[in-house]
Amino acid sequence: MQVALSIKNLQKIYANQLHALKGIDLQVEQGDFFALLGSNGAGKTTAIGIICGLLHKTHGSVKILGLDQDTHENEIKSLIGLMPQEFNFNFFEPVEEILINQAGFHGIKKSTAKARSDILLKKMELWDKRLDMAKSLSGGMKRRLMLARALIHQPKILILDEPTAGVDVEIRRSMWAYLKELNSEGMTIILTTHYLEEAESLCRNIAILNEGEVVEQTSMKKLLAKVSHQVLILESSSVLPNNIAQEKFTCERLDDYSL
């Protein structure tokens, strides 16, 4: 099977001498659903930024579908679709135009872009909002728009940086279902998350980052076999209070909707 992503000795040292990545090695097979798990500050977003050509590496090599990033930068950009954690589209642009303009950046003619946009907007249940300004969308709708934008040029590899952060349970589950569908059709998906439950539900293989180093790379099945205790994730249909009273067990508020 062809390798979708190959990273060797990848290092990133910022100007303040922060070693964000300390020589990581990763390999993701084509067609895999792969999790990059780690706490905030572990180096996940830095790694994704380098893979997508948004950050310069300090040292090491990155290959996408056999193409070396140092010599095939433009070709690689067309192979990757990125859904970043932060909303980075123009809030004062109509939803439909955001997708069509993104396709234009990849050299896709407008008629083709419009047809693809129609399909994605219907799939994401944003069709009725297509002419509205993006600022009017709810948080969940904005997440779906970000996913549609990442898919508009039909990439071979989809990279998702904390895609369900801050969204409610229903939207999270619907996004999971669609991502599973895309993966079943052959798309390679790389997911960064700090939710093991999310990685467990979606991914077949996993790498764990800690302080800029890969401390584990294995299959999800093998990782879960090592777990010595159970963690239950409770999801609420409404926003949870900041302080949760509990007795006889440890409870942590993961986000607005999850314990």
C-alpha cells in the first residue's frame, strides 16, 4: 500500500528557542484514518502547519504520496485539504462564495466550483444559508463550512485540526458519520485531537505526541488493550455549568458539552 504521509526526524525550533518538535517520525498509509493525539502544546498544530506548508521546518523531511515537500511544494498543496481549528474565512463573504473562491485558489474553473459547492452545501445542510454572510452562521454551521472548504478541491488527504472543538453532541456525531463515509470511499484522513474518545470512535491507527516527541505510534486496538482503567465520556444536549459537583470519582469538564 502506498504511503500517504512520511515524516522523518522533523524538527521545529522557534526564534525564542522553543523546541516545538524534537525529531519526530511518522508514517500514515494511504486510506488510513489516523489520529494525532496530544494535550494542548504537545506539537500537534505545529506538525500540521509544517505538513500543509504553512510553517517552515527547522530540519527533517516530509513526503506526501511520495512527493518531497522541498521540491514539490505546489503539487502537494493540491493534494491536501486542511480544516484548521480556528475560523479563518471572511465573515463578510457569502457562504457559497467562500467555497467557490477557495476552489479558484486551486485553479478550478468557476462552473466546476459552483457544481461542487452545491453538492457540499447540501451535504453539510448549509444549502439554505448559501447566500447568507458567513458571520450569521452558528458555531456548528461554521465548522461544517470549514469542512466543505477543505473538500472543495477534492484532496487526497484531509487533515482536521480539532474539528469538533466546542460543538454540541448532535453536530459532532453528524460530522463523525460524514468523515467515516469519506474514509470508506478511500480518502486518507489525519485527525488531531486531545479527546481519546474521538480518536477511538474514528481512527484505526494513532500517534501520541508529548512535548514535541512521539511517545507512541500503534494501532488503536493495541493502544486500548494497554488501558488499565475506564474513562466514561458524558455528553450533554445543553451547555454544562463551569463547576460540577461530584463525589467518589474524578470528573473533568472537557468542553461546553462533555464531562
